[in-house]
Amino acid sequence: MNIATFEANCTQPTCGHKFDAPLLSDFSYGEYIYSSNDGMEIKYFCGLKSEAWKLIGEIISEADEKDKTLKIGPTIQRLIGLVADRKNPDSYFTQDIYCPKCRSKVFTIDSDKKNRN
């Protein structure tokens, strides 16, 4: 899978680190990018090609039957983040992007500044 990266800027005034951050198109159905909360790892997950997708669907269906206020999209994203392989047990994966230098959450990724892959 070839995923485009864009320039990201750490928003912490004491850091300001610039680095490459991956972004998926708005049309990437069933595809997810996860970052470790320490900013050191990025993972790609294509749910539609994964055997885990069926199990995740069953868990979501069961939870939805018990709680009709459940927001399915965010719940699926959290589940996938929890089951991602972790080399470091102290870190977890999230769809947020974290600065690899200061480990703070990054809010600015410039989609106009695509990097060459």
C-alpha cells in the first residue's frame, strides 16, 4: 500500500518539530492509520482485507444491541487501535498523530504540502 505523507508541524511552542505524517483520502473506506501515543510508530490497517474485521463486526453488533446510543464509527476505531500489535506495552495506538520529538498530539498537518514518496 502506497500512502501519501504530508508535512506536519508540532503545535507545541517549545518544540515546533516538522515531520512527515501519513493521511488517507476521505474515500478510504475501511482503511485506518494509527499512531502510537509516543509518536514512534505508524500502522496501517485495512479492515476489509483482515480476518479480524468479522470479529470486530460481531462485537459491534452485540454492543449496539445493548446500547442504541453507541457511536459505531468511533467504537470501531478504538477497537482496532486496542488490538494493534504493540512492541512497547506502555504505548497504545490511536488515530491521533503524535510528535515523535516531544510526544504531544499534533493538530496541524498541511494537506497542501504533499511529500514525494
